[in-house]
Amino acid sequence: MEVPGQDSDWRSPQFRQKVVAQIEEAMRKAGTAHTKSSQDMENHVYVKAKSRSLLYRP
């Protein structure tokens, strides 16, 4: 059973969009061509993650 709060907010669309934006910025700073979009990358990680700590490490 999930407890609402910080550990479950990583599944929210708002949090996921924030991660997509961070991936986009990192891709832009890297300055290299990528075969996947930031949305594709985030979705790949999200599908495999079982907790917020596996999804995102600041």
C-alpha cells in the first residue's frame, strides 16, 4: 500500500514533466546529437523505476 507524500509524488505528471525538462537541459548542454527524445528517455527510466530514488537522484 502506498503512503501519500514525497515518495509517491514521483509518479505525478508534474514531477515527470520536471524530469523531462531537466533531461532536455542536460541534452542541450551536452551539445551532441541524441537518437531518443527527452520524453522517450524519461519514459524508459520511469517504466523501470520501482521508487523515486531509482528514478531520480538530484
